[in-house]
Amino acid sequence: MEYPFNEKDLLRHAAEGNSTAFATLFNNYKDKLYRFLVQANGSPELTEDIIQDVFLKLWKDRANLVNVQNFGGYLYRMAQNHVINSLKRMATETHIIQELSKKQEDTCSDVEEHISLQEVNRSLHSALNKLTPKQKLVYTLSRDKGLRHDEIARFLNISPSTVNNHLIEALRIIRRQLRTTPDSFTLLAYLFFLLS
């Protein structure tokens, strides 16, 4: 059964578990949301992940769709929050690795652990070397110097959104590199446990 684009009906049917109604909502918003997110974060790869995550969350919480008054606004807010949370999560992971690198001499109690920490440190430096000069500069000013986005923007004479785009891409590259490090996720999970 195909539905005409009557948003309230679609939301009601989707809330009742009708996947066709939900697919219609998805198809009517995915392209607009994609353009909005690519403009906001500059990364097509990250944008696709966010859209998938947002619609998956909407489907899991579909019973609440019947209460949504403005689906477009609701969807954009969800996507925006997801971008912010992704950036915070990536920044936290990277910060933990940096702190780990600084303290590795003190925290290593045996040879195997020391080798693992050295590998993570090497991966971090390798990832930093893969950044463009502008990404590396923005990353350094943000993470090492502790400058806010608006301060970096003024310092480099670029917009805060450009700073944000450079930082998102830098963190994505670093995160992808760290994923290839043996046992790095075990290490990150342990560190998150200690710091939470």
C-alpha cells in the first residue's frame, strides 16, 4: 500500500509499526537531510553514518512519532545533536590517547603493556601525519593549545564552521587509524572505564 505524502498520517502509521509509511518519511527527507549535514560537517562519509543512525533511532523509538508536531524540525535537531555528540566522542577518544601517550612511561608495568602503548602512540603520530596542513594546525590549536573554535577561527581568519569541518575530518582520520592498532579498542574501553 502506498501513502500520499500526508505527514501526520505517515507519522501515525509509522508509530504503529508500518514500515512502508516509515520508508516514505525516509525517502521524503533523506536527500534534504544529506545536503544539510554535508554542509554542516563537510564529510559525506560521516553524513551517511549520521543519517543511518538517526533513522535507526527513529524506528526504534517509533511509538513516539505520533507525538511529533513538526517532523522536519525534529529530524534536523536529532541530526544536529548526533553531529555534536559524534564530535565530542571522537574528541574524547583522541584526548584519552594523547593523555595515555604522555604518561606511558609511568603507567607501563610490564613489557607487553609497554609495547601496546608504544603501538598506540605510533598510530596516533601516523594519523597526525596523514592530516592536511590545515587540519593538523586546527587539531593542534584545539587539542594541544586548548583554543575554542571561535578563537581558532579568528587566529586563522576562517569561519568557525570551517574550523569545525577541519576538526571533524581530522578526528575521523585519527579514529580510523587508531582502529587499526592492535588492542587499541581494549585499551580505550579500559581507559573509558577508569575515567567515567
